Amino acid sequence: MLTAARSLEDRVAGFRLGANDYLTKPFEFPELVVRLRALGRRTHLAQGPVLESHGVRLDPFKREVLRDGKNVRLSPKEFAVLQLFMEADGGVLSAETLLEKAWDENIDPFTNTVRVTIFKLRKRLRELPVIHTIAGVGYCFGE
């Protein structure tokens, strides 16, 4: 991320939104070059496995989701939640677990943020019935 926002809060927010590096303006060009080279080296190491299940393909490295071969645009939080579901491989994830892993520590645990995100994710997957509510427990991905 290359930005004029310099505060600690801005930098932390940038990383939480998926930035791999954070450089503030003004900057020296040689520093930009070495940071880009370092990122290039890291991407080969950091490339995670592509996750596929129930007609959904999630590529963490490309931050791309395909449903039946068609691109699905997701917000960063929707992507993070879907990735958690697919990594859980059919396991049930509580709302608390999703809040802890996909949001920051300052989120209100009594918020309906998870419910809203699940609703939007279901809609973006075009009602593909793969995200199920397990009453009193949480949510799971699968059939």
C-alpha cells in the first residue's frame, strides 16, 4: 500500500484489509524498489493452495473467487469469511470464531455483522445453498 496516511491506526487498518506492505509518502525511490522486489520474493513462498468445494473455487493468492467458472466479486470481509469456511472443510464455525478471525479485536461481539456478512455472501454466491445456519451453534459450508 502506498499512501499519505501515516498514523498507526491507518497502517494497522491497511494490513487488516489485506496489504502485504505499507509505505507512506513521501518516500525514497530506492526503498520502493527494494520493497517491491521483497514482495516479489514473498509471493512465491506465500502462495496458498487453491480451495475448491461445491462449485466454488477460492484462490487466496489471487484473491479470486469463481462460482461454476464465473468470477464472484466479494468484499475483503466476505472473502475472509468464505476462506475460513472453505478451510474448515465442512466444520461448523461459530459467529464468535468468525468475528475473532475475520475482524479486528475491537469489534462488538454482540453486533449482527456476521449475520449481515453471511447474508451478503449467500447473495453473491447467487443463492447457491452451501452456507448453512446451524441453530445455536454457528455456520458451515457444504451440503
